[in-house]
Amino acid sequence: AQSVTQLDSQVPVFEEAPVELRCNYSSSVSVYLFWYVQYPNQGLQLLLKYLSGSTLVKGINGFEAEFNKSQTSFHLRKPSVHISDTAEYFCAVSSYGRDDKIIFGKGTRLHILP
Amino acid sequence: GAVVSQHPSWVICKSGTSVKIECRSLDFQATTMFWYRQFPKQSLMLMATSNEGSKATYEQGVEKDKFLINHASLTLSTLTVTSAHPEDSSFYICSARDPGWGGNEKLFFGSGTQLSVL
């Protein structure tokens, strides 16, 4: 079984500053990794995903994440945040099988300070 | 544009009534859809996996008779909260998996339904 740990429930960051949202996973098999963003009262939108290949994954809205197998991490980063980045961010993991579920972390709320 | 349409976006109902939530895949035929429940400031908890043409698979602790799932076509799954009570108030989100891929490589989410039971 897989699990996901998001170490920070909330992260306050000043506008135009860099940010890193941490995610660690646990799995006995190879996995896919995802980052989703949820704006207030909305569903989830995929930011980026790691399936295979290059460990540095670039997503939408200037976000990127790096898969580190030895540290079982998939931290999300953005070099300069904007007020519109205020949202809840979820890290998720799924194994490869067709019948496998996607497991979500508890989420990290990103607060952008003016 | 959105590839999964979820309706309604919000609903208020009286205790004891039933509420139906629809989830439609717009750009592909989804043989598998998922229903999640999200409490305020918490993560998404998988309730059930809906497979077209067969019975849904419920997660442990989810009442099958209370949360009825019907996946009657390749583009539509419905979740009916029967005899709703205030404790059922929550944000419900569906997702649909594009079957053109092997697993969860392409999973699209609806915009969610906020259910408030008075």
C-alpha cells in the first residue's frame, strides 16, 4: 500500500518569494506522483505529474517538482509566487495498475502575504 | 476546457431527503469513476470506485445503502445520498479516469458539490 505525507499543513510566503511544499511518499512498488491544486470551493486541477523519465517535472503556472527516489520525496517548488497562487495543494501517489487507487496527502495551504 | 462536469455545484436539503449528484465525462468514455468526500481543511477521502456496468466498490466504513452509486453509461456516474442527515454535509468530488492509459496517468476531477443538510 502507498501513503503520502505532506509535512506542512500551512505555508505562509511573501509575494514574489520562492516557495517549496514538501511531500514524502511510501511505497513498496514503483509509483506515479502527482501534485494537484484546489482553489476555494472547487475541484482539483492537476499541476504536474511524474510518470517516468526525467526527475525534474515542470507543470502549469510556473510550478516544478523533483522526484527523489532515494529520499522518497516529490517536493513542489516555484521561484516566485503570486497572490493568485493562494490555494490548497495536494500531493498524491498511485501505483501502476489499472485497478489501483490514487492516494492523497492531507494538503498544504499556501498563504501568499502581500 | 473542463473534461469532467459535476452537478450540482451546491445543494441545500432538509434532513431525511435524498440528493443526487451527477458526474459526466465530456471528452472520453470513462469506464472508471471515483467518488471522494472532503471535510473542511482535510484531504480527499475515497468513498467508492464506480465501474460502468457493474456494482461499485466501496471503501471500508462507507455505507453502501446510504451512498448509492450508479454508473449506467460510459459517461455518467451518479452518487445519491439517501436520507441525508447533517453529518452528511460535506464537499463531494468525482473523478473520471481516461481508459486510454493503463492506470491513473490521466485522471480528471469534477468541480465538486457542496452538500449542506439542514
